[in-house]
Amino acid sequence: MKDDTPKGALRILNAAKVQAAFRKQGRVTSEDTGEHTLKRKRGEEKKAAKSSDDSKANEPAKIRTEADKEAAKAEKAAKASGEEGGKKKAGKPEIPKIGPNETLGEYNRRVEALMRGSVNKAIKSAEALKGQQIQALKAEKAARRAAAQAGLPPPKPGSSFSSNPLPAGAAGKKEPSPSPEPEERTFAEAPQRRRLNDIALAPPQLPKMRQAKKTPSEIGSKIPLNAGQKRIMEEERERVIKMYRDMKARKEQEKAVEKEEKEAEKRKKKKARKSQ
């Protein structure tokens, strides 16, 4: 009899016999000696050593970034001490270059921290200059008003109010306070305030529009018509009315015919269904 058992199943069933014969010959496997577990431990130790080497390789980059931060702090401290002592040199600060193993974000933050002081100073100086210009304009307007009230010629542009002397009689008098300028508006003020719940008592009256309006009867009355024209218009009117009535009757007749045809088709279908 031929054995039809698969070879894989026979290997599993005869595994114990094969192992016993192997050990009888005096041979030893890795399970008996424990080499399998030793290999696994060695692999784990290699992985741990590799990860420690990677962390050591990344340490110089961290040290560099920390050194850059310390350098930025030192630059800020030097700038602060230079401003206090008045020994700061004029000119733009030098923009540093990107360092090795430094990301673009870290470099951008370092440059922003370095340039922040000069940018803030420029903004403050621009705001101060704008404030000075506004104050100069206000002083010039006040000088012109005071000169107009005292009867003096208007001061030249750019001159201050203190440079224009007042007359001797007006020396002991108190300086008049400048009157506020009226606010310029592009629209006129309403005569009275309108509230939300106001109700109109009547519609608005438009006399000009009423005069310009013309009724069609008035327009037609201005056209003179003789007896012949009147007769032609009446005949045309009767002809159009007759044509319209004929067309209407024709359409109604067509609708009635279509309706009868549809009803006849429905009857035929019902008869066919009953016969089936």
C-alpha cells in the first residue's frame, strides 16, 4: 500500500523520532547549548550601541546651537552696554551666516533676534519724526490764527509762533486760545432727526413730475382723424377681431378632437386588457 500522507505532515509527526536519533549520535543543537538566546542578546546589544553612537553624533549639533544662543546673548549684552555708555558705532549690524548642522528655522530666529533692536529703533525714530511734523503744523496754524486776530500779516511757512512779535498794547494781554476749526462735511445736516418709528402721513408730492406726465388719451386727441381714416380703422379692427375669434374656435376644436382621440385610445387599451 502506498502512503498518501503529505511530506510536511510526515515531517511533523516524525519530528520526535528524528530528534531522538540526532541526540543518540552525540550531536547538540543551539537549543540545548543556549546559543539561540545568546545570538538574540548580541543583536540587542548591537542595536543599543548603534543608537548610542547616533546620539553621540548629534551632540555636536546641539552644542553648536547652544553656542550660537550664547553668542547671541553676548551680542545683545554688548549692544546694551554700548547704548548705555554712548560708545555704540553707527551703521547696520552684520548679518551672520548659517552655521553647520543648523536648520533654516534656527538661523531665521537667530537673525531676527539680532536685527530686532535696530528695527524697533527705526520704527520709534519714524514715529517721533511724524509726531514732530504734526506738532509743527499745529504750531503754524495757531500762529496764523493769533496773527489774524492781532491784525498782523500772516507768518511765513516754517516760522514758529514765538518769532512773530505782538504789538506793545497786546503784550500784557492773555494770548487768545485758538478756536477749533469747523469739521468739513460733504453733506448738509438734516433739519430734524428722524426716528425709527416715524410714520408717513401721506405720500410725497412731485409737482414737476405731475406736470410732465401725459395720458394716452391726451396724446391720441391731438392726432386729427377724417371720416375715411376712421372707416379704415374700424374695418381693420373688425377684421382683427374676426381673425382672433376664428383662431380661438379652431384651437378649441383641435383640443376637442385630441381629447376624443385620447379617450378612444384608453378604451382600446381597457378592452385589450380585459380580453387578456
